[in-house]
Amino acid sequence: PDSPFPAAVENALEVWDWLLAQGIGPKDVVVSGDSAGGNLALSLLFRLQAKGAEMPAAAVLLSPWVEMLPFSSESWRDNVPYDYIGQKGMMEQFVAM
């Protein structure tokens, strides 16, 4: 990647700070992300919490990729029959890319 980790999280924090500098209040913001973007949104929330910053009004995480390798948790095992998108083999191929 042109901008390896943690560049995306740092960029999200810069956008957050910019919004606040424009006079937009934290309670007027909803943070959202899908898949890896859900992970990024959650990472932003953790960073804000660690800084003691006021949190956004809400967060919407759509299928967030929050559990990385080795895909061995109880959730991965128990949901195999129901999860048609996040199949372990396919996810391992994505990670290998």
C-alpha cells in the first residue's frame, strides 16, 4: 500500500479534527464503515476514547472486519452454516493478497 498502517487511522483522526474545527459538534456526527471500513471506524472510536475526546453520536458498523487471523474464534466456528459471505477460506485468501 502507498500508505501502510496506521495511515488510515491517522487520516480518520485528521478528518475528525477538521470537522470539529469547522464547528461541527461530535454529537452531530455518525461514524460508519463497511468491512475493513468498519474496522477503521471502530479504530477511530478507540483512538478518540483513548484521548478522552467526546465521542460521536453513533457508529454504524456493517459487517466490520474486527477479528483477524487466525480466524479460530468460537464465532467463526459456530456461524459457518449461516455465513455465506465471510467464509474462512475466502477470508484467508483476501489476507494473503
